[in-house]
Amino acid sequence: MEKQRYQPYKNIDAYISGFPEDIQVTLQKIRQAIKKAAPQAEEAISYGMPAFRQNGVLVYFAAFKDHIGFFPASSGVANFTKELAGYSTSKGTVRFPLNAPIPYPLIEKITRFRVAENLDKVK
């Protein structure tokens, strides 16, 4: 039998519930920041991670051993290089260390950018 690649979570609540309480609080705050910035977005699980969709995927987020991964596509990282200078990034990923404050307003700002970007693609 082939090993399943991603944990088959039914929804974001199921994903978050699998973590220690302190991480759950952080993940819920990230979820709320994204919802605030994209109130029309639909929640989903994609690639085994929480995702928000509106005219395509806006952002993903996930908890790891020592950081929270935030995945706003390559444009979401490239357009905020100044604000993200203190964080580890790669093409479409930002890593927020668990031992430092999470920048929820920046998550909102990047998510709003992604909403506008996806809307422009539809037009």
C-alpha cells in the first residue's frame, strides 16, 4: 500500500487541533489575521496545510518544529522584501520563528495584497 503524502485533515480546525495549545493559539491568530484581510475567502486544506482561496489560492500557512511557515506565493514575498528583511524567506515562503513575536499586521497586509493580485488576474 502506498504511503499517503499529506495528512488528510478535513478542515483547518482539524489541522490546528493536532498541535500543542500554545501553537494552536498562534495558528488561530494567523487564521484570524487572514480572515480579517480576506473576509470573502474560502478556507480549505491544500497540500495538507490550511489555505485560503479567493479567485485562486491566496495564502497557505503551517506549523513546523521551530517556525510557522507562511506561503503567500512568490509575489507576496517579493513585494514585501523590506518588511520581511528580518525573517528567513525563499521564493514563496516566509518562516516566522516560534521564539519571536508573529507579525500579524504584516500577514494581513500581505494577504490584502494577494487578494488584490488575484482579483487583477480575473479582470
